[in-house]
Amino acid sequence: MLDHYRTEVIRMANGMRDMYAELFNLTLALAFQGDLKEVEEAFEVGDVFSFQLEHLEGSDDSNQEAAVRLLKTIARTADYLVEKNDISQEELDANKSEYEDPDGLLFDGSE
């Protein structure tokens, strides 16, 4: 059985995954009102497209850029927790969050 401290670290990493997903979705919604307005208008109901963090980077919108910086910080911190504490994917899945990682950034060592 995992000790309570380790369990909380795993919960924290999963919580960061949730925060990342929520902030990513909010930032994407903001971009659809600005930089990506034309892109959103090109989609029809039912169309599927997988947006990545790179689609949100490089904006002239300072609010969007602030959110992108925070997304990167959350991803780096979550990755650090997983690596430093040698948390397995199985342990993360045992405390699975309700959100999906929208662009595969978390827990793959890419940041």
C-alpha cells in the first residue's frame, strides 16, 4: 500500500493534469474569439480537430500568451513530480483524472 505522502504527490500530479486540460480548453476558447476566429468559422458541427499547444503560441494577445506560459509551467511541474518521485503510469491511472491531456504534453518528457 502506498504511503499517504506518495498518494498526495500522485494526486497533485493528476490535479495538475486536470488544471492543464481546463486551462488549455479556456485558452483555446479565448483564441477562437481572437487569433483563431477564422479557423473556428471554418469548422462545422461534428468536425473533429486535435489542437496542440503550438496552435496557441506566438499570439499578439498578451492574455493568451500569459495562459500559454502558465500551461508550460504546469506541464513542466507535473513532469518533474512524476520523474522525481518515480511515479508509474499505472499509479497515475489508478487515480485517473476526468480530463484527457489535450495535446499529449504531460508526462512524456517533452517539456
